[in-house]
Amino acid sequence: MALLQVRDLSVRFVRKQEPTVSAVDGVSFDVQAGRTVGLVGESGCGKSVTSLAIMGLLPGRGTEVSGSVRLDGDELLRLPRRELDRRRGRDMSMVFQDPLTSLNPVVPIGVQISEVMERHRGMSRRVARGEAAKLLERVGIPDPGRRLKEYSHQLSGGMRQRALIAMALACEPRVLVADEPTTALDVTIQAQILNLLRELVAETGTALIMITHDLGVVAGTCDEVNVLYAGRIVESAERHELFAGPRHPYTAGLMASVPRLDTPRGNRLAPISGSVEDNIPWEDGCAFSPRCSRALPRCSERTPEIEPIEAGRWLRCHNPIEEHARNTERPHD
Amino acid sequence: MTETTGEPNSGSAVPDGAGAQEPADRPLVELRDLRVHFPIKRGVLLDRTVGWVYAVDGVSLRIDRGSTYGLVGESGCGKSTLGKTVLRLEKPSSGSIVLDGTDMSRVSGEPLRRMRRRMQMVFQDTLSSLDPRQSVESLLVEGLRAHGMDEGRGRTERRLRELLSAVGLPASALRRYPHEFSGGQRQRVGIARALAVEPELVVADEPVSALDVSVQAQVLNVLRDLQDEYGLTYLVIAHDLAVVRHVADRVGVMYLGGLVEEADSDELYERPLHPYTRALLSAVPVPDPEVEDSRERILLSGDLPSPADPPAGCPFQTRCPWRQPGVCDVERPEPRELGEGHRVACHYAESIRDGALPGGSAGTVE
Amino acid sequence: MVPGTQRGKRIDELAESGSDGSAGISLAASAWRRLRRSPTFLLGAGIIAAFVLLALVSPLLAQHDPALRLLEDQVSRADNSIPEPQGDFPLGGDQYGRPLLSRLLLGSQQTLLVALTATVLGLGGGLTLGILAGAFGGWVDTVVMRVVDVLLSVPSLLLAVSIGALFQQQSRFTVIIAVATVQIPIFGRLLRGTMLAQRASDHVLAARALGVKQRSVVFRHMLPNALGPVVVQATLMLAVAIIDAAALSFLGLGAADTSTPEWGQMLGSAQNFFDTHPHLAFWPAGCIIVVALGFTLVGESLRDALDPKKRR
């Protein structure tokens, strides 16, 4: 059985005097230990809300969460608050996009990390301090003894993100959720952080949920990829399969619209028309259909269901891209 | 303050090493040893200068008419300051900015304002760069009015519709306000606004980095179509090397206020010579698992030094995997020409290229 | 294209359907839209409307001349008695036997006049200073702000009292000057801050890059965007002005001639009768509190409505 099982997860924001917003709508996926699963999509696709729902970090008021999130078979969504707080931090932790606002500015880095270990692993302060120094070294922060005493504003952006990852790793979590962990960083620093995450997954067997909008990051880190659009998974596949032959027009559109380092200059990009505001509700049909170049009349009449099309591959589309491209366009492998 | 308006029109006011050139092959923009240093001030009542931020520190480059120059670098490298200085939104500390034969570095006041018609800017943050209180129509008309190009109601209206259709917006957008548009549409408004005054040079500072991936391509295509149609010259500033690769004819790589490498786009991406460019290119994620799994990465250690306290010698020496003690930490390398139009500021560029210098592998993984 | 229900704004499709003829929604319009639904605003606006209306029609409502000592015969210094409410005089009379209700009704005129004039003068002075400092920066800014700092370092009421005391002859005019002077540095500092923020903003940089003239940049782009907090402050300051004016009158720095009624001055002259006739203070004080509350409520709801983070 998978380490983390997400089934039919839905999140609705209910506000007075405003229409209810369905941010996440029936999302299901598995995460195995030592594997990285990507949640990919553009702003407003529900990828961050999904991760917050899994972590139990959504505000209670005004949000309705339904479905199931099982860690090792234990249902997390129905755990009592206290028990959930205990497991979060010990079994699951999260790395956010903005390391500056995620760290407490008035508490030294070292104290923030060792507190987590004192609380969840029952270490004495002394032992925890020692462990914190080891962790900082582990995530590639030079001179950890000195850094432990520093405050978040004294560290550079890359250092802060490393410190945040160190804090997330403090309890050797079995599931790590990384929400756009490198978006705020420069490319050379991004490369360092992604490398660190790859090593961690390989060495500790932590399951990593990677949330990103960057297809390049996905291609370099994720084993399995879930593409989200307007709160639903539209395509889900193993990484090589997905990039070699996207079947959903949205996935294909995303890939065609990104400029790449290895394509010659001057090739015209093929953008997706419109923007994410141009959706129809999923209840009326495919939310992507107003922007879709392959849309058929039924796309705006009947909601497409997500269906398995082959082992490990799921698709939600009435008129998917044919498979032919895959056999011809893969020279090696 | 000395005003040197009018004088540059004589042509000879600008010393030119290559002698008198025909306007046709004269570059539209030429920067010579441009420096922009910001004072760090402290003090309660009277400000005292306690140091300098060397935001741009000796950059020389040329941008040919009708071409696109891509400026890449990481945050804090001075690329945005350079862009603003080219447009004279910042004052250069020294060096010259020559636009079509006119040295703009000392022009100010009304003559400068009038020159702004010829050079325009496209911003990164589409929401904050458009006045929230103005409708699209008044935002677009404003430029025309400022430069006396507002020639009667009928003609202006026609011109506005023309502009909107050039950037792919419907005429109904005229009466709307910036917050009513999506990010991509707002960027189109920003582009239309810049184009309204018929500029020759457009400086685009991170024009697509705030936009959703699927929308970035739309805006990049609009920029290209406009260049083809109006013969615009672009200076595109971006941290995303893939975007620059896609749009630029010539690319300059900035690090800590200086240009470390400059070449034609294909040349630079295929044969990067400077260690920083090589590291940068190897760090950009490529949306292709086959490439990602097999590529060599040069992982740089550490972070960018502070531009207020740049290291001695080569600015990149603190992070360079090929650093040679006794040389790199002593002498600042000047840009040298290696191959046609390919300039590199590195003491050991050839040896690194030929693999003759040990050390690089220490920073390489896989 | 694909039919289907639409959600959000579909500018592209508006073009295809040949424009829907509706104009865009400006910031002010969307703020007004939110204001109309705010109970706080409605309550505050209601109070202010009633107050202004009262000030306009009070000459018609008041049955008696407020300056006439109609009930003087019922005033007795000896046993400290004051006219009781009676027939034509629902609230009785004041310590001089003048009709209290009529004085209260007509007092709204002077109170409104003092508050409004003082705030307009304070706002005008503050705007001038703020624009000078914020738009030009440099030494102008330094000089203006040092003066403002000095004025702000004195507690506002103390400052108003000192200014009021400077005049040989106290009058309503001196009250207005004193209250306005206190407001100038507050408005000046606020506007200077928002102007400086505007000066550093992207859209002002964009306007400069476009070659828009300096005057136009200041008055078309910086000032309108910097005014939001000032408008809010002005509304709140009207409440403060009413209270400050009342305080000055209370302290005896108001008009010496009390024949024209004004709430603050009525409250001030009631202070000797607090223990025996509290209603003399209660009525003007109550009016001041309710009206000040009205302005405060409107100010607070304006602040919310103009908050760009709450747009849409």
C-alpha cells in the first residue's frame, strides 16, 4: 500500500454573501516512500490548496474539506486536532515558497530547529542543539555552529530556504511537502536546492510532494506527475511518459508554450489562448474547453471523467491527443 | 549642473573610435564604461555617505537597430539598474549612454523629457505599473499628449484602436480599468502604452516573469510581432535564460554589476566560455526528463557577494570552481574578444574551454 | 466558439460579441459599491446627514431666539435654580434663562461651521506642505518635515490652547485658527508619506518613462493615488475638530460673546452646574459625541472601502 493515499479530496471555500468556490475537486493520488510526486499547474489550479489540505493547515472556518487522506492507513482528515498537530511535524512537514515569512524573525534559526526536535522527538535541549547543527551541515549550510545563533534576516535567500528545509527534516518526516520551494530563488541557488531535495529523497526514503508551476523542475525531480487545472487532475503519468507524449491538450499546450534552452531561437511559441479566468464550471463540461484547441461540442456539455488509459496513466479528456507521437519522437531509451 | 542639449547634435561631441559612421550602421544604443553607484547614507539630521553600492560598474555594449539585446543575470546583478539608466530613469555616475549619436548621460529637464518619446519601457509588475485610477484610454492618450502627438479626436481614436489591435486587445478595453484585466492582458496594455509614442528603443524589464506559463508565450509572441512590424529595437532584461534565448539576437551576461560575457545568442548558448555562464546554463531546468537525467551540472557554492562590498580581483572568484589563487583574487579580468563578437571577462576562458584547467570538476556533479 | 456559461470577465469574448456597451468600473465606483453595502457607513452617513440637515433647517425648527433671556425671571443666583422644562420650552432654559432646545438646535450650525472650516483650512495647509515635501523631496522635504516634527511634538490640544491663547480677543475665528493649525502638520505628514510612496511606485516611474510632464505626474498620478488615506483622515479629523473646538470653548478660549450658541461653548459654560443641573452639559455633550461618532464611522468605512486589498 502507498505511504500516503489521497482519495477524492475536495476543498470548498464557503463565504457569506459570496458564491462558494470549489478550489479542489475530487483529487486522488498515491505517494510511495522514496518517490517524488509532482502537482503541476498555473495560478489558481488548486495545487497549493491541495497541499495545505493534506497537511491539515487550512483555516477551519469557511472551508469544507471532504474525501480522504491516509498516511500508513490512518485517516488524517478525521484525526482530532491535537493528534494531527502531533503527526504534523513528526510524520509530515512542509517547505514553503517564501522562506523569509516562514521563519520567525525574532528567534534564532538554531532555536527554531531544536524546538521542533525537543517537542516531537523528546530530545533534551543539548542533544537537540547538536542535532540542529548536524542538520544545517546536512542541508549544506557552512559553519553551522555560527549560523545556529543567527536570525533569518541575516541569511541569504538560499540559506534561508536551506534552514527551512533543515527545520522540515528535523523529525525525519516520512512525507515532505514542498510548495514552490525554489520559485523565489535564483537559478544557481535553485539548482543547489533541487539537488539537495533529490539527495534527501534518495538517501532517507522520504516521500516528496513537489508543487510547482515550472515544467523544468518537474522534469528534473518528479517520478510521477499530476497536472491540475481548475481544481481537478486532468492528466497523471510517470514523468518520462508524460513528457514524451502528453495526451491532454492542456499538458501539451503548457509544454509547447514554454521557451526552452535547447530549442533554437526564432521558433514561434504556441501559446494557449485566453487565461485561467476563462473557465467554465466543471459541472457544465470541461473547464478547459473555452481555451482548448481540440474542443468538441460535447466538451462544453458533458463533464469528462478521469479514466485510466494504461498502467499508471490517467486522463480526463473527451478528445485526447493521439498516441502516435510517442513511438516516433523518442530516439533513445 | 551642465546642460548639454543641442550640442550632441553636432555629431563630433561624441568621440567615436571607429571614426565617423553612417547613421545606417551606427548602433541605436551604445554604452561606454557605464557606472551607476548608489551612496549608502546614514545619519539623523545630516545624511553622511558611508559607502557605495556598485550597482553597475563599467559596462560597455552596443545594441544594433532592429535587434534584440538580451541581458541576463541573477537578482542583484544590476541588470534592472542598467535598464533604467539606459532610459535615464537613473542618473549614471560616469560613462556615456549614446542613443542614435546623442550622448544622453548629461541631458536633463525638458530636453530629456522630449527624448523619452524615442525610448520606452515595459514593466514586470503589470498591476503596479499602471495607474489604477486611469482607464486604458487615458493611460494610452497620456503619452500622445505628453509629446504633442494628440492630433484631434478622430485621429487619436483611430490610433488607439490600432494600438490595441496590434497587441491583441479589443477596442472595448479602452473604457476599462487595469484591475479588470488578467495579468497577460494588462501586460498587453503596458506594451500598447509604450508603443503609443512610436519609440525606437523598448527596454523590457522581466516582461513575462510575473505571468502564468501559458500566457508568457502570448506576450512573447506579441513582442516579436511588433518588432517585425515596427522595426523596434529591444533591450530585454530577464533572469530566465530560456526566455532570453527565445527572443534575443545578442546576449550579455551580468554578474555583480559587470558584463562577464557577451556574444550572439546561438554562440553564447552553444559555446559558453565564462564559468558563470556555464554554471548558469547548466542550472536552468529543462522540461525534458531525458535531458535532465543526463546533463552535467556545475553547482556553484555559496551566494552572490554584496554589490556594496565586491571581492577583489574577479567579481566571480568567490564562487568559481576554476579559481586560480594569485591571479583571480588579485586582478580584475577585462573583457577580451575570443572569436567573432564573443567577449569574455575571464583570465582562463580558453583553458577552461579546452578542459586544460583542473578544478572545475570539483563543483560538477553526476 | 464553445458555448457555455461564463465566469469572470471575458474581454476577448466581449470583442467577438461586439462589446457589451458597459463601461469599466473605476476604483472609485467599486469603492462606492462596497460602501453602499456597509452598515457602518450607512449608520455614520445617516448621522452626518441628519446633522447637516439639522444645521440647515434649525432656524425653522427653533421656536425662540436663542439670544433672548426669555426665562430670566426663573433664574435665581441665590438658590442656584434654573428654568425647568415647561410648556413651550421642552428642555427648559440655561443659566441665563435662554431657551435650551432652541440653543441646541441652532448650535449645530456653528458647530458644523467651526469643524468644517477648521478641517478645510487644516487640510489645505497640510496638502500644500505634503505636496511640496512629497513631490520635490530633497531639502524642501527636510525643511518642511522638521517644522512639522516640531509641531507634532507638542500634544495637539496643548498646541491648540497655546495658539488660542495667543490672540488678544477670543472669538469663533480664533477657535477655527487654533484647531486648523493643529491639523496642518497631521495632514502634511500623512500626505507626504503617501506621496513619497507614490513617487517610488512603478506607475509613477512608468509615467516618467513615458515623458509625462512633472506637473502632470504630480497632479494626475501621485496626488489622486495619495489622497485616499487623506480623505479618510479628513473625515476622522472632522470629529476631532468638533471635540477640539468644544474643548477650547470649555477651557474658556472660545467666543466671549455667547449669544450665538455653539455646542462646545454650551458644554463649557455648563461646567459650573454639573452637580446641580447635569442636563445642561448632557445635551450638548451628547450631540457632540453622536456627531463625532458619525464622522468616525464614515471615516472607518471609507478606509476599508479604499483598501486596494479588498477590491472586487
